[in-house]
Amino acid sequence: MSVRFSLSREPILAPVLSAADAGGFVDFVGRVRNSNEGKAVVGLEYEAYDELALSEGRALLEEAVRRFGLMDAACVHRLGPLKIGDAAVAISVAAPHRRQAFAACEYVIDQLKQRVPIWKKEHYAEGPSDWVGISPTPSDLYRRQITLPEVGCAGQERLGSSKVLVVGAGGLGCPALLYLAAAGVGQVGICDGDKVDCSNLHREILFGLPEVGQAKAITASATLSRMYPHVKVVAHPVRLTHENADEILGGYDLVLDCTEGLRPKFLLNDRCVGVGIPFVQASIHQFEGQIQVVIPALTSCLRCLFPSPPTDGCVGNCAESGVLGFTAGLFGTMQAAEAVKLLLGIGRPLTEETLLVDLRDWSTIKVRRERDPGCPACGSGNMERPLEVEWREALALNANWIDVREPVEVAAEPGPTSVDWIRKPLSTFDGGLPAGTLVIACAHGVRSAGVAAMLRQQGREAYSLAGGIDGLVDRTVP
């Protein structure tokens, strides 16, 4: 497939696409209106820097193809004088589903105005207007924060050259992403392997009902790019794992831990400390939350307090315990604030304390943190073997695979067929396991973590399958 972007001084029609297998086609034609902001319009004209406009236009369509999985895309823009009712621009897209086609067409329309060097002059009944369509400068966009003595032009340039990765595009990540992009951070990365779910919309403010079922990272990236075209937004639509963490983290100046659950938080802690990237970590529970900043080699980290991570099941998540949207919104905004303070070198970030806030009565506590010289992550201690192991890592262990789910669970979902399962229901678990390394699996990884911990106390080389068998099914592991 070769996308087509063209300019024409002759009347235009919607481009014809060749995508016979597409499930959704969308054609958009923008025409010259007879009024604008209450003033009568008698015509208009478009001019462009042709070479750059063609290059940027093709790049925009190619980006839309990648973001929305399009099967074909084309756009033609009119140049020269136009009369009332003439077609000024025509965009056609084809996608596997109508939602993708609608979203992609809207994205191209919005980005076309911002990124492609095409200028418009509207001719009013009382006389011609000035040329419009020139993109605002950074000084226009960020004038209010540049005015702050702590920011200034130099600080704004520093933000514009910074790269921040947000891991988790949920209740914490959505407000953090919005404020980072709005502040003019040059590159914002989004790492999340989940899809939008309607039960989370009350706190995931980057999404709405039309986005349900779509990949969070890709959808959030498209929204932010549309709102803040001066910011480079990079989508990493995968779950962060031991295998891909270093590759994803590479090149970023700062990381925001907006994940839910203890396992990803300890993983981020270990990898950020390992590669020396500062990170801002926040957690919420019902009406409460906490936030802290970790700077490797200078401040304490998560393992200074918990050398061995507790199991995920020891603290209820948002689905189990409930949460109001503003709790996540407040702490996600606070993470963005700490990030901007770190990037600008202003204020006193939470590098030596953990701030706890209870929104029911606005009580706050600051807990002093101290580095542990024997910390297994940032000190001289030895990192304990992780209790949990990812699917691909587990395959490399040459282990025996033990399924501790009950028979009714196995009947409903047998699990991947690419390994040989030994069924040992937890209700009748009596040991009798084969020699060698063991990978223990249950539905979600909670029961298996308990069994693996018990076996390690008995001297066995045992691991718990991260996310459980249901997690593998969600990721379509064969």
C-alpha cells in the first residue's frame, strides 16, 4: 500500500481507495462556507510550500496508517482561488472497522491544519483578511508559564528537549500525560499493553465510550498528538516486562510509574535503578494515595523499604477495592508536577520523603526515607531471584509446568498447549512434584505465588507465572 497526498489547482473529488477487504470506509470533503465568525465570505484562496507540504502530508498519512491500522489512505488539497461551495480538501480512509476509520479521518483532519504548510486567506464582503494557518510559536503556546521566573525561555527550552516515559495509561497516567504534554515536554512516551474498558472511564480521562476496546497506548497517543501537535508522542502498546524493560526505558530522561499492582512497581524500580533513570512513583487505594521521587544512587528506592516484594494479592486493586476518579486524578497530576520540577531543577521534589494524603479529611503525612546500604537494588546487597517469571523467561528455564487451578477452571480454560501441564489442584495439593525447576501457574498469579514461595522455603527452584494463565490467554499465547 502506498498512501497518496496531493495538491491540485483544479476542482477535486474524494479519492478512490482500493481496499476490498476493508470493513469501514470514510470520505470527508471540506467545502468553502459563505460565512465565518459572523462575517460574510465571498471566497478564499490557498497557497502552500509545495515540496514541504507534500512531504509532510505523506508523513501524516503514513503515521495515520500505523496508528489506526488503516488499509488505505489518501488526501488531496485544493490550491489557488476557490468559490463558495468548492471542495477545499478531500480525505478518504479505509480500515478493518468503522471506528478505526472514523478516528483516523478525524485525526488526519486535525493534524493537517497544524502540520502541513498550507495557508488560507478568506475574502470577506468588506475586504480580504490576512493569511491564516500559521502554526503558533512556543512563545505563544507557553507564554503563561514562560512568564514565571522559575521557568523563563531557558526553562521552556529545557522542557522541550526532555523525554519522559509514562508507564501505565490508567487513572494516574491519563492526567499525568495531559499535563506533561500541555507543559511542552518534547517527547512523551506511553507504555501500556491494556485496552480501554468502560468500567475505568470514570478515572481514565483521555478516553470515552467510542474508545472502548481499543489499545490504550495508541488511543492516548492519537489524542495527545491531536491536542498538542508540537509534542512528539511515542506509543509502546505492550506490557512492561523483564524482557523489554531496558529497551523501552532507553533514551528517556525520566519515568513516571503510573502502574497498578506491586509486581510492575518493583520491576520499574529495579530497572530504573539499574540503568540510572530517575522516576516518580505513586500509588492509590480508595481515598488515599502516596507519592515519592527516586533518583538512583542518591535517594532510597522501593527495595530499601521492601527488599522482597509482597505478593500482588496483599493489597486490593481498584477493581477489588473501588476508587473515585478524583483520587487518581490528583495523584497523577502531582506526578506531572514532580516531573516538571525535576526537569526544570526547581523547588524541592519528594526525593527524601514519601507524601501520603487522605482525601476524606485532607490529612497529610510526610514519611522520611533513608537509603539502606544493603539494599538489593541500590545498595550492596544481592538481588533476590524474582519469585515471578514472565512467559518467555519461563520457557527458557527448561522447567516442569505445574497447574494448581481447580478442575472446573481447567475445563473452562485449559491453558496454552505449547507446554506439558502437570495438574495439581491446590485443594488437594500434596506435593509429589517432579525434580528440577518448577513453574507454578494459576488463573491470575496469586495462588501460584504462594505455592512457589512455600516450595522455595523447602529448597526447591520454583517460580510463579506472572499474570497467570488468564493473562496468557488475554495476550493470545498459543
